[in-house]
Amino acid sequence: MSKLMMDEWKMKRLIDRMKGQMEISWSKEEQLLEQFGVKDGDSILEVGSGPGYITERLLRKYPASKITSIEIEPYYVEYAQQHLIPVWNERVHVLQEDILDSRLEHGQFDTVIARLVFQHLPNPDLAARHIYDLLKPGGKLVILDVDDAIWGIIDPLIPELQYILNQHAKEQSSQGGNRFIGRQLWHILQTNGYDQLDLKLLAAHSDEIGIRSFLPQVDPDEMRTMVDNGFVTEEEVAAVERGVAAFLATPHPFALLIMMAVCGIKPHEEE
């Protein structure tokens, strides 16, 4: 297989994983957006939209809203444009943009949603400031992200998996990201001018949606990117495969994943 074909194969696998990841928690995320006051008719910016799965859900949930989605990876932009624009036409704009260096017009959005994005950013404060400029007065930023200190529960434990998760955090850190960003989100918004802050936890678990929904999160083929980057070995990945198989063979395997959500509002000028 050529390198080009291999890269495309990896991207397609990652896209499938993103879809599975969305399906784990989207029903809870919809409820959370309502609690934060996101309304139909809002002009919405989605930051880091990937292949557009969340974009499509937003379009369905808010039929009177126009959605602008920005994504830095060209492959995802092309994929989303091909799959969304023929269906949703002028209601959706999918742009190749970097939130750290955005060319979007200031003061045009009622709501900005950044889902699993801030953990990847080398400068999350700068992103929060840029988003602040893009919001209308009274507009809100909703961030959904992780903190690996409270990522969830696996019962019975898979000891081999915990090591892999720790190495994944180190790998992401080496690339400028932060798997512990959740604990910093409130402070980031507070120090960059946002007001009326709110923090909520979102939990999705296998007793409700089934254990098979969580298996893409422990896909050994995805873990092998860490082998390529020198953070784990093939033997360690194989150990996780055996651990997952043993986990699934238990009478009641249980998985719970936790996301953190923070919302902040851009004050009106008179405030």
C-alpha cells in the first residue's frame, strides 16, 4: 500500500472513530446546549468541526440557524463540504480556518461551540480571545473537553489500558496539546473577559447505550499511531487487545466516559 493510500486509510478510520465518539454522548450534549441557552435561530460557529458529524446534528437541532464550521485539516474540510453542502445548501458554510489565526468577521456569532478542540491547541488563551472577538455582545462560548484525571470508569479494570492512556497524554503534550485542559477552562474564559461562567459534567455510560458503543475508543489500530511515534510498543498494544478481550468476557463489563463543559458569555458593552 502506498503512503498516500495508507494516509487516506488512516483518515477514514479516524473519521469512523469520530462518528462513534459522537454517538456515545450526543444526546447528552444536546441537553447541555439547551441548559446553556443555545437557541434555534442563533448564528452558530463550530470550531474544529472535523468531518462534519456534529455540524449535521446542529443543523438538524437548530433548523432556523445558520452554521459556520471551521476546520484546519483540508481532508476534513473537503469531506464535510461534499457531504453537507448538497443537503443543507446556504444554511451551512464549511471553511478551512485556524481559530488561532482566523480571518472571520468580528462580532457576528451568537454562539460558538468548541468540542474536543481546546485539548489540541498550543495556545488556548489566544483561541479564547479570538472567539471573544467573533461573538456578538451577549454571545456565548461553549467548550466541551476532557480532563484525563476524571476521564471515566472501566469496570473491571484493564491495567494495560491505563498505561496506554498515560502515554497518549504524553504524546499529545509533545504535540502542543493538553489532555488535562478541562481543569483550566473556567480560568481561561474568566481571564479573557467572559462573564456568567458555568461548568457542568457530562457522563455517558454503557448500561444506557451498550458496551459495544465504547469499543472504538480502545481500537488497537488507532493506538498504533503511538507506536509510530515511539510512545508505546507493539507488545504493549497487543497487551491492551488481550485486556479488552478479557474485559468483554466478564459478566457485566461497564464503561463510563466524562466530559467537562464550560460556558461563558461576552458582556454587553454597557456592562
